[in-house]
Amino acid sequence: QVQLVESGGGLVQAGGSLRLSCAASGRTLSNYIMGWFRQAPEKEREFVAGLNWSGGSTSYAGSVKGRFTIFRDIAKNMVYLQMNSLKVEDTAVYYCAAQIIGGSWSRDYAYWGQGTQVTVSS
């Protein structure tokens, strides 16, 4: 079992920045892929970014590439999502997720956090 707890959401103006944090516990993450997803009201949950914990490779949704960065702190067992140049359409609940290596970047995640709200105002 992997437990995930997100933090760092809030209200920000368009063009601003936020950093989301995800604290992971319960397992050594060396065989895991970590991901960030988001779900806006009345929309399906969508993949935002993924990170191979061991090798550090990353993957991004086209809508956030160049604006968002996923990275980790191995010593702290933390995963972060740095969000720059935020847009109103980035407003959503953001979730941290984890899966054992072997699945797809954008699906097959077995463990989820409770989510943190990000609201971008115009």
C-alpha cells in the first residue's frame, strides 16, 4: 500500500504560479511511477504529468507541457508539480497517484490521494 497526501492548492490569478506537493508513504518508491491528474467540474479526470521515480523520466499532457514541471525529492519521498503561467482552464481538483512500473503513463494508477483544489481566476 502507498499512502499519498497532497497539499499546496489554492487560489491564484491567471499567469501566476503554484507548487503542489505530494507526500508518499508506505512503500519504497523505486519501482513506482508517480502521476498528477486533475478533474474539473463536470469533466472527466485527466492525466497531467508522470514521473518514473527510479530513472527520473517524465511525461506531460500537451495542455501543460512547457508550463508545468513534475519532479521529486528522493530523500523526502515527495513529488511536486510546479505550475507556471496558470490559466483559468487549469482550475480543477488535482490528484497525486502512484502505480507500479509497467503500466501506461496516463492510466493504471492504483493509489490515489484525496486531492487539492486549484482555482485560477481571470
